[in-house]
Amino acid sequence: MSMTTWQIDSAHSSANFSVKHMMIAKVHGGFEKLSGTLQYDPSDITKSSVEATIDAASINTREAQRDGHLKSADFFDIEKYPTIGFKSKKIERDGDDLKVTGDLTIHGVTKEVVLDVEGPSAEMKDPYGNTKIGISATTKIKRKDFGLTWNAALEAGGVLVGDDVSISLDVQFAKKV
């Protein structure tokens, strides 16, 4: 097999995160608009690469006031940094799964992260004749590493927003024809 190009099918993909709130429970949210391209060579996975862009304004935590705060200069500062980006540098097998190392850019700061990836799935045809594959990926980051330092002290001690952010991606790709 040779290299094939796949586009992210944003209608069937999600980029989600969770972070501790008030040191009690995790708050979950996601981004509704993502795009990107996978260059995929199943015969030599190390030749494959992926690039993705997330529209930071598409953040949704199911709470309009919180979403507004997250879009502000206190957090993502979407006026100045409208996108979140990822570009792979290395893809390698890890048993049945993959490790994807790449540069994640949030809030104008780029740091290397490693995604633990399940997949890609077997190729499937959708009802419209499009060929699709899918992956699931997870990683953890510290938001302060990306300049997202806003916080508030709690009266009882501790902080309002945790530093550890869990990220989970479920992405469906459509083969580009």
C-alpha cells in the first residue's frame, strides 16, 4: 500500500477535555470545529503524519458564562489566538496502538506532547460511498505550560481551576479522492 490522504470529518469528530473544578469534580468541555489532514501509509506507519486545527471559539462546556470566560484574555484569548494546532513529528507503533509525538500550540505557546492512539480502524464505506477510518487518542497536559495561568484561590484553600487537563480525541477521517 502507498500513502493516502485523509481529511478530518468534523461532523463525526470531537476534541474534548476535562479539568478539576474547585478541587472537587472534573468539568468537561469540547471544541465543536476541527479540521485537518492525515497522510497515512499503513505499510510503514513511521512515514505517516497528521496536522489538525481547532477553532478555539467553538469551545462548549454547556455553560455560556463559563464559555465566555474561557474565550477571554484570562484563558484562550481567542481574539489574539483563534486556533489551537497540532502537527505530528513522529508516529510509531505501540503494540496494536500508536504513539504520536508532535507539537501542540495553545494560546501561542508550542509544546511537544505524546498522544496515545487507538486505531486507525479498518476502512469502512459510509452510506454515501465515502471511505472512512477512525482513531481515538488521549493525552494529558498542564495548562500553565501553555500560558493558561488564570486562577482564583478558594476560601477553604486550594484553587478554582486545576492545572492538569485530560484531552480525548475521537476523529473520523474521510479518504480524499
